[in-house]
Amino acid sequence: MVARTARPVPAVRAGDVVIALFLLAVFVFAYLHAQEWPFRTRFFPELLAAAGIAFAVIKLAGFGLQAYRHRQWARQAGDETDEQADEQADEHSIEYVFGTAGGRAWLAALAWVTVFFTSLLVFGVFITVPLFTLAYLKIAGSAGWLGSVIYAAVAGGLLWFVCGELLAVPMPAGIF
Amino acid sequence: MSDRKHQSRFLFALLGVVALFATGCDSAGTSTEAAGGGGGDCSMFEGETVKLVVPYSPGGGYDAYARMVAPHLAKELGGKVVIENQDGAGGLLAINNLMAAEPDGTRLAIMNGVGVAGGALADAEGVRFDLQDLSMIGRVAEQKPVFVVGGGTDYKSVEDVQAGKGFRFASTGPGAADFVNAQMLIQILGIDGRVVTGFDGSDESELAVVRGDVDGQTGDLDSRIDAIEAGDQRPMLVIDAERAKELPDVPAIAELDLDQQEQELTKSLIDLSAFGRPIVGPPGLPEDRLSCLRKALQSAVESPKLLAEADKQQRPLTWLSGDELDDRVKRLADAPAEFKRGLKDAYEQK
Amino acid sequence: MFQTFFQSLLEVLQPETMLIMLAGIAIGFVVGVLPGLGGSVTLALMLPFVFDMEPVQAFAFLLGMWVVTATTGDITSVLFGVPGEATSAATVFDGYPMTKRGEAGRALGAALLSSTQGALLGAFFLALSVPILRPMVLAFGPPEFLMMTLLGLTFVVALSGRNVLKGFLMAAFGMLVALVGIDPQEGVPRFAFDQLYLWDGIDLVPLVIGLFAGAEVLQLMLSKTSIADKTMAKEISGIGQGVRDTFRHWSVVVRSSAIGIVIGIIPGMGGSVSQFIAYGHAQQTSKHPEQFGKGSIEGVLAAGANNNAKDAGSLIPTIAFGIPGSVGAAVLLGAFMITGLNPGPEMLTTNLNVTFSMVWIMVLANIVAVAVAFLLIRQLVKLTYIPGTWLVPFLLILLGIGAFTASNNINDIFVMLGAAVLGVVAIHWDWPRVPFLLAVVLGGLAERYLFLSYSLHEWFWLTKPSVLVLAALIIFIAVWPYVRSARGRGKKPVPAPVEQPDDDLTKVGK
């Protein structure tokens, strides 16, 4: 049938399979974990996990079928048009950015995020906010000193004055 | 071009800054500066900041009480009292955290007395402390439990309920005060009935009672009084040693004709209910700090200004001293085994 | 009654009352825009201020503030993809993609005006239903709530777009997440792994922030461009078009408002549930469901109209029984007590003027707030052209603090980060995120109401007429799009999903 219509069948993406397998594992774990609970506690999660397992298995089987058809189609159509199936994404879309950002850009972005939240947990918000703002603007944003310092000082200062002193609201305080 | 860019950057910075200041300043933020010092022996708190933890999110009864009392307590202590909401585990998370706090009195918590004390007695999961270890500062408000039925039901008195069959109580779930009280009533009064769980708070329970989906519920007098006055719910019993002044015609459970064992259970139940909404501190508070806090809280709760405010908010204050709470803790430790077993059942059905 | 209705308007229009209301609106405006600072929390903080006020004044202040937070919460959702309020989460789904397309003005115009329309419809309904307020609230019980929950869950199909199975998987996962915490039947902690933090379940706010805003901030960090592309922006920022959109798609506005009112009445369903149901419904019934999540104006309208109408709905049980329909309404109940009002029958007789004044306050406060917001839109839209690197520190702070304030617990931040990872993965491999959220919101409700229905009626609840009617409705709503598209295919080709030009607006409204 595939051969007759010769419609392009996209290749299965490894990421999809991994996600489906991960979800399958989650549902299996949930099902097993639920066994130790009393009936009324486990009834709903068990039902749910069973449904989830069924969906995941069907999905994985679907991926298997898709992979098979893709190979059939690719053999017929030749290799040159292989990866054209993806729709044209405009360069502002999040899918495009995630798909095309280089490894270094990813590493840098994740490093900044890690630094921010680690610092938030360790040093608390009042130290993190000005320092991170300054560092990020200077290094990642290559902004001028004046702008960065003002931004950082104002953000940190206001946060400290209003939240810390004036209203005394709970903030991530760090471990010190 | 670059000018406009500059302008928009400036605009943004300004807005960001305005935004920032309040974003962080979320939830809890009432802080109250003291005006003038308090009692003579309370100098150690002068200028200090005391955190009063509310184990629920803002907007509920505990939160309202804490916010109402905080400024007056601050005045008595000569320092600041700051509210911090820390919800989790039905109020247990904050109390568990309190146990590890520095015992200097700068971190206190208002707590769900019946829930936490009951849980501790039942040795329920999630309670990681002994009731005796908590430093009882004092109870700011009681939570007089009442037993009500739907206004449309045929039950006119407790005797009707006892004579009836298949009575259904509404409750949020095991471990909640409305569950413990209902379970205990079934046991003490020999009601042929059961507790239907899964309602999302006393509001949904109330609606179910008014609709006639269930027959009745137990709840605080404060939160039931509107429905009682509107005729949506009919009071059957006050779970206390004496009648409530708001409901002079409704019998107290202690008046009922009970045998000795039932009386003992009733006594323990009343002792448990007496915890109401206490303010507690971490274990091992030094004697001088504890007595200072107790004194300060008492004069705050008994100050005419706060009483007037409480009256207006319809959140009445009924002081019970830390000493008396300690007494209750001791008495409950010696409560009849059957009471503890009943509690255990109420916290973990099987 | 009519006389009371208009007298209460005069009461609200008293200079002093108006002044108090304007103060409330100003506070509500700022609070709504800022993530982390929630409407109900602010209400709790402001409660002491109404001590010496007359009832109408107290409500002018508090209610005025509260309804405005729901309106202005959409602004942050549209501009930055971070929901300004928990109830503005669904506005992110389509509002933010529109912003990235350079249509922030249009999205804001549509979101704000539809909010007002929702508020007007809600207020109108509240006023109209005064004579039947009490029987109406009592008409529904757990079995009916269960059916409504199921109705909401059927939208998973529509929300999944092209890949239904992926949507089902995400929904099942979301429901598991919803079950984390103490179960209401036996009191057993489920999937809590000895963490007390998990006992009360996973909060929606850090989840939404991470799932949507987290991924978007990461995108800004990667691309280092501004949120919106200047070259793509239409010179006329399209506010007027957004306004006209609300009339062109009037039926979406009306239906989403109706959903908001009904769900708002149900005390156990809470404020943040109905937006997802309204959004799912809008996508289900749309002629262009494939545009949802990519910047569909209908999606923006559904979320905008819904989150204001639901406030009116949640006031209904509050007024009629003193049973709040949402957290915000619960705090408002405190204002009833402070001002010496007894919720219940009295509100419909001796204090009817106060009840009607609440209707007027909702209407007036929204009109004022939206008028002010419209004046600011042009300036606000400029924010989306600022270079991404300047925004990142600010947004990261919003993310961290916005999540932290869910329960003032460090773990909220971890939940947010976990959700952000899920969001990035879901975007990259094209797994739908909205079914997941819908399931998180409805999963616990479905279980609770199933057990309650059974506990109360055993299986007889299945034979209740109201349940059967709702079941028929579910089937109709689930099947209708297929019937329609099948019929449409039979007659003529489905029109291509091209935005209609502006000028056919002249036809609308006649």
C-alpha cells in the first residue's frame, strides 16, 4: 500500500522513541508502586497506569511500523528527498531555535541557568540577583558597564529594600 | 535608531524594576514594626524579628488569625512579627520544620491543634515529633466542634440520629478534624453510620449537607454558624464540656447520659478539641524566653483593641495559657487506649 | 427589584466609593501584571483595610481589585509567556506565539476586551440569576461535577492536534502527576517518596511557569534576539484588529464565558480549572484547530473571556450560601463578615442592594482597568522588541520567584525546573503540552468525584437525568467536529486557514 501511493513517510526520530519508552517506564513503575496501597487508593492510579502502558505500547508499535514503512518508501523514492518531511519553520519559532542552536549555545545557556538557580539556592536571592544580572549582561549580552551596573544595582537594591526590609516577605534565602 | 533603542531599554528597565519589587514581594508580607516596648522581662526580643509561620496558604482561617494577632504581639514584644506562609502536608510540613528551628523564640508557628495533636497521638505517618516536645505558647482561639445535620432532614436531636440507620457524615478525608470528630461520635454515641470522604474542604461538605447528599457533618462553630442561622443546617450537639453561648439550646456532649467508658472517651475528645488554634515554638525554648512569649501573647490576645478587631472580623479569641495546654498534653498522653486506637483508625484506615 | 438594581448603581457611583474602587483597581492592575503576586493573596493582605468601610465600599475596593487582577494577568501572559496570574495560564498558549509573530498589540487588544466582555456577561448572568441563586447552586452534585470533569477530559483529543496518541500519553502522565499526594479516600500518600512537600500534591503555578515560560526563556537565551521580530511586526500594532476580533468571534467569547460561569459556581473546581476547559472547547469547535498553540486568536479570546466570567460564577455560591467558589471568593467571604453581612438568604432580600452593587463593581472596575490598559498597550508592546539578553535576568528572576511563592518552598523551584525540562523536550520532539496540563488540573477531580458519586449513590448516579443529559452533551461535543468536517468535505473543500482580511469586519455586528 505504501509502495502504491508512494507518499513520503518520515523517519522515526530517536527522541520520540526515547520519550515513549520513558513514559512506559513511568507507567510501569506507577502500576507496580500502586500494588502496595489499599484498594480505594490504588484503584484509580492502577487504571490510569494500565491505560498509559497500553497507549505507550501502541505508540511504540506505531513507531516500529513507521520505521518499516519509511525504509520501504526510502528504498523506492531514493535517498535524496529523505529529510524534507519537516515543515518549514520560521526562524523565530521556538522549534526552529531549539532545533538549530549549536551545542555551544546550548551549553552556554544551560550553564547560565544552572549558575542562576544554584546561586539562588546557595546564596539566596539578594546576592544572586545583582551578581548574576551583572555577569550575564556583561558576558552573555556584551552590554556596556554602565547599563549593566545600573540594571544590576537597581534590580538587587529594590528587591532587597522592598522585599527584605519593607515587607519582609519570604524569599529564597540560601543556606547561610 | 539607537536613540529609540535606548529609550525602550530605559523604559524596560524602569518597568522591570517596578515589576521586580512586587514580584518577589509575594504572599505573606505583613510585617509590623513595634511601637514602644513591652513588658519588663521581655527585653531579649526588643528589635528582634519573630517569624510566625502559618502552615497553610494565605486566605484561610489560620492565616487570618495569625495576621490579626501579629501586630499586637509585636507591640508586646517590642520587636517585629512577620508572617510566613509555608503550606504542605496538611499543615504538618511547617511544624516538622519548626522542630529543627533555633530555640530562641524567633520562629513560632500557629498550628492546627486538633489535627497535629491528634496526628501525634495516633503516631500518624508524617508526624515526626512528640507532642510533649513542642513549646506551647498559648491558644489564641478555640475551635468548638459542633455536629450539624441538614436543615431538610428529619433529625431533630441526637437521639434521632442514634435511633436512625445509615447516617452519613461528610468529611475531607482521614486525619482531618471533621473525620476524627465524626469517627469518635460514631464510636461514643453508637451511631449506625459512616463517614463519606473526598470532599474538597468544609465548603463542599456543607453544600453536600444542604443538598441532602449526606446527612450531616462536624465542623467548627465559627464556620457553621452562618449555615445554622440561615436554617441550612441544624445543630445537634456541641462537642465540649459546656454549651456554646451562641447556641444555648443545643446540648453539650458532656451532658449526655453516657456510660463510664463513653465518658472517658468524651473527656479525651474534649481535651483534644481544646487545642484549637495554638501558637507553638520549637522544643527546648529557654525558660525566660518561653515565659516572656507566653506573657506577651496573653496580653496581646486580651488587649481590648485586638478583641474589638477580632469581634469585627467574627474571629473570636479565646485564650488558653501554655501551662494549661501542657496539662492537656499530659492528660492526652494518659488517654484511654481505646481513644488512641480510635484516633489511629481515623488517621489510617487499615 | 429593578429599582434596587439601579439604586445600587448610584451607591457605587458615590464619589468616595468610586475613589476607593479606583485605588483597588490600581492595586489590582499591578498585582495582576506581576507573576507570583496572586490576586487572592493580595486580597488577604488588603482585608484589614476594609474595617471601617461600608459594605458597598468594601466590595468596591476588594472586588474591584480582584476582578482586575484576572484581566491584567493576561498582559504578562501575552507579552512574556509568563502567566501573570494562575488563572491566566491559558492565555499564554496562543497569546505569546502571537507576540512572537509581532502581533502583541492585537493579542493584547483581544485578550483585554474579551476579558471585559466575559466580566460583563458574568455580571449580567449574576444579576439575572438572583431570584434563582440558591436552587441553582443546589441543582448540581458530585455526579454532575464528575460528568463536567469528563467533558473537560474529552478535549484532550482536540488539544492533541495531529497526534492523538501522543496527547493521550501526555494526558495519562499528567493525571499521574495530579494523583501525587495524600489520597482523599484512605489518607495514603501516593508517589510522594517520603517527601512531605509532595503530600499536598504538585502546585499548578510552578508547573505552568516551567512548562511554558521556562522553555521560552531558554529560547531567548539561545537566540539572543528580542521576543518579537521587528521586521515581521505590522506597523499598525493591531489593537483595533484585536478589538474587532472579539466581535468577529463573538460566539467563542460567549461560550467561554458560559463555561467560566458554570465551572466558577462549583466550589471544588477552583479558579484555574475552567480556563483549560474553555480553551479545549474553543479548539474543539474551531474551524481551524490546527492553529491553536501557534497563535490562534480564538484561543486568546477563549482564555481571556473565561477567566473573568468565572469570577462572577464563583461569587454565586458565596452570596447564596457563604460557600466560596474559589480561593479569591473565600477571602472575599472574610469581607462579608467584617462588614457585618451574612451570606445566604439575607443577601437576596434585605441586603439585595449589596449583591447588585457587586454586579456593578465587576462591570465598572473592568471597564476602567481595560481603558487604562489600552492606553498603555503601545508602550508595553515595545518591551517585546528589547534584545533578549536584557530580558533574560529579569525573566529568570520572575521564574524563580514566581515559582517559589507557590508555597514558599525551595522545592517549588525544583518542580518548575523539572517542568521546564519537560517543556523543552515536548517542544523539540513535538509532544503536546496542553493535554498534560489539562489532565493535571482535572485528574484529581475526576477521581474525587467518581468516588464521591459512588459513595453517595452507588451506581445509581449513572441513571440520574441530569447525568444522562450531560452524557449526551459529551457525546455530541466530542462527535460534532467530525460530523461537521465530514459534511463540509461533502459539500465543498474546507477553506484554507488564512486569516480573513480586516475589511469584512464591516459585516459583523449586523
